[in-house]
Amino acid sequence: MSSSVGGRLEAVTSERSLFGPDYLRLAALVLVAVAVHAWLLTHTALTARDSLGFARQALCFETPAAAPPNDADKGGHPKNAIDLVRTAEHPPGYPLAILAVYKGLGLVSTAPVADRALVAAQLANALAAVLLVIPIYLIGRMLFGRNIGFAAALLFQVLPVPARITSDGLTEGVYLLSTTVAVALGVRAVMVPRISGFLLCGLATGTSYLVRPEGLMIAAGPGAVALWLGLLRRWPRDQAFGRITALVVGTCLVAVPYMVLIGKFTHKPAGNELLNPFAPPRPVYSGAQAATATTTTGPLFAEWWNDEKDSGKSKTVWGVQAVFKEVSKSANYAIWPLALFAILALRRRFAAEAGPWVLVIIAACNFLLLLYLATRVGYVSERHTVLLTLLACPFAAAGLPLLATGIGQIFPRVERLGVRVTAAGLLVALVVASLPFALKPMHPNRVGHKHAGHWLAANMKPDEALIDPFCWAAWYAGRTLYRPDGYNPPESRATYIVMENKAATPHSRLPVLPLAQEQAARPGARVVYHWPENVAAKDAIVHVVKIGED
């Protein structure tokens, strides 16, 4: 940068934002993040079912004409990627990230398309989760210092729910990266108030909306802080108005073109239900409703409202309990209590500094949105609570030295170790307690579906039909790569049906399961493949049943 000083041109060195100690801490965090996610990626038996939809959309971006017809297309197939974005259920951010990784994998891998697309979904999610250490560290550093930033980023990487969800084929890694960048820019904008800072925060907020529609709530943090400081005249009101305007403009520059393209706020069914509180909720196919062999009432990773079990209860009370339960699980039960302790202990700091309020306001908005989701739709998942856990990590990290000070006052021997040593010991204890659960293999109980899919790919003929209520085998068989309903010939000479012989865990959203059970019970139905292959068919977990010609 150059400026004119005293009539002559002088070079002015730009202010550095990161120094050697920052780079050392970031390098250590990246190493931990890579190790955690690499372990989970190599110990994943099967990705989450939702990953199939995201991978399918990525493949359709590569070949739009292969996508199924949509009502918005007036019966035709999408002609290009814009048509696909306009009609697809999911926003384009994460599928485009998958496509980019998928293209890269194609240069080094000869695996089948079905396998490679799901690996790409996992890698896109995990790579974004590794990069997540940078904005989390910067948020903690801006608010509390380097060591707090390091502890916050480390905690989030090793917590079981965040680590596992950001290593699966789900949107969380990319969504959290975009939203956390927006949060970091929002904190920076209110601490060093400039029009450019609010504009950048708005652009990042709009980008997060292109991954998940709820990403727009990030603007509420810096926007509310700017409004409040303007009302209190701590900022000149014209400047506060200008900063809020820059935030809104930045958000709209990215988000509005997508809204105009699709003609609404979102295509996602849950999002439209939340926006229309008077519409009847869509039916939910939970494990209890769909799988008679299952003894539990819903997925272990979520809370579902059950009309029979929960009849007579207040749905609001149930929603609060469900949200608190999922938030606690996501934060590994210790992070939020520690964060609340720090917020109470540092309450005087909130009166003098605007930065922490950005996180608090966003967390409050997220909690209220989750509560509305639970009471309106009757469902809330630990996936939905991961952003809340992330927002709690800087405060939890700031609570460690405060807790260490309190422990030292009670136990003099501990006090002699020093606050830093004690706080570091507490951090190590949290990490060690989290890792055994975080590093468990993912979805090992459902690996049989992958084997069944590979068997079907090798043995099923094009003129034969397939019914797979669990979705995975049909994907690996190549039948649902471009359309969720798969490809079945109008007149098939035989039909294959994928069934679980002994379901060990519940499944959600299986509306096709009753049809599959009915067809598998027809006379002449026979098991043609089972997994594990080295056990008797009656003891197998997954059956492939065939009806019709051999």
C-alpha cells in the first residue's frame, strides 16, 4: 500500500493479522483434524442414507439430461445445470462441492461410479471440516486470545457428533465452513466496524444459504448488534444504518438470484412447512411406523414425535425436551454447561464488547428455529444442533481457565500447578474422553446392503425390476444414480426385493417397506443372496429375495 505523506510517496506496511504462534497452532489443529477425519473415512462401512440424494444431485449436475422429469420442467428433462438448480430439492452448494471432488477422484480412481460418488460426498464434507479449524480459531482468538481459539477449534474437531457427521456424506462440513466464515467476518465487523466488513459478512451469509437455507440466520448476529449499537448511539446512527445496509446488500447479492431462479425461498419440504404454519404437516415414516421388526420407535440419532406414544402431551414441552436432548448429545454433554458457566462469569465483558454478542444472538436464533422445527414437524436431529455446538466451543474454551482458577481456590495443591497447566489438563481430559466415541466405525451394521448392491450389479438383468426400501443396494446396483425412484422396466420378467432379516437398528422414512414386505411374502419368493455369505440364510442380516424367472 502506498500513500502520500509530506509531499512524497512512502510505502506503508499493511498490518499483519496472523503471526508465527498462530501458524503453529493452526498447523497442529490441521494435523489433528486430518487424523480424525481420515480415520473415520477409512472406517466407514456405509454412508448415511441422505448422502445418496446429494451424490445423485452431483451426478445430475454432470449430466443434467439424465435427471428425472419434474413438474417445473413441464414433463421434460433438465437441459442444463441451471434447469437442474431450478428444480432440485437441495440447494446447489454441497452437490457442486461433491462434483468437484468427484471429478478429481476420476483422475486417480477406477472405482464404479456409485462407489466413487459416495466417497466424493464424504471427502467434500471432511475437507471442509478440516478447513473449519481456521475460522473457529480466528473467532476464539478475536474474542479471547490465541490459546482459547486453539482450544475451541480442537474441541469441535474431537467431539463425537460433530466429528462423525462431518465425516459422513452429509452437508454439515460445507455448511459449517460457510457459516463459520460468515460468523468470523461478523465478529470482525462489529469489533472493527467498516462497511467492507459487513459487506463481506453478507456475502458469506448468502453463500451459506446456497448450502442450507437456514444459513441466512447468520446475518441476525451482526445485524442485531449494529442495530442495537446504533439505537444506543454508541455508533453514529447513519453509520450503523450504512453497515446494516451493507450486510443486507451482501447477503442479497448471493441469495436473491437463487431465490428468483427457484421462485421461492427453498425447495426443501421441511423448510416450506416451517414457512407455512397453517399447512398440515407431511406424514413422517418412522421406524415404528414402517418396520414391524423394529422394537424402538425412531432413529437413535434423532427425536421423533409419535402420535401413539406421545398422545396427550404438550408438543411444545416435547419440543423443548427433544431439542435439549439433541443439543446435549451433540455437545457431548459437557460443552454447553461449560460455555454457560463462562458466559455468566464473563458477563461484565459483554457490556463492553460487541463481539461475543454475535455468537449469542446467532445461537439464540438457532435454538428458536430448532424449537419451531420440533413442534411444527415433530422431528429434530442431532445434525441440526451441530452449529449450536460450534458456537458454544469458544465460550467453553474460555471457561477452562476460569474453571481451573476455581479448582485451584478449592484445592491448594492444584493451584500450585498454575492456571494454564490446570486448564491444559482439563482440555486434554475433554479430548481424551471424546476420542473413543468419535473414532468408532461408522454404520457397520448396514454394510450388508453394500454387498447386496454389488451382487445385484453383477447378477441383475436390465429387464428385471428391483424394490429396495432401504435405498443403498439399489444405489450400488446402479439403478438410482440419477433418479430416486430408480429404473424399472414397464414389464419385468422378475423382481428382486432387498429385505433385512434381523434389523438391529431402526430406519426412518421407509414408505416402500410395506410393499416390499408384501411382495417378499408372495408364493414363489425365494432368497437368492444373503449377507453375511458365510452363514445360513436364516441367520443372515440382509436378504435379496427374487420373484419370477430364474
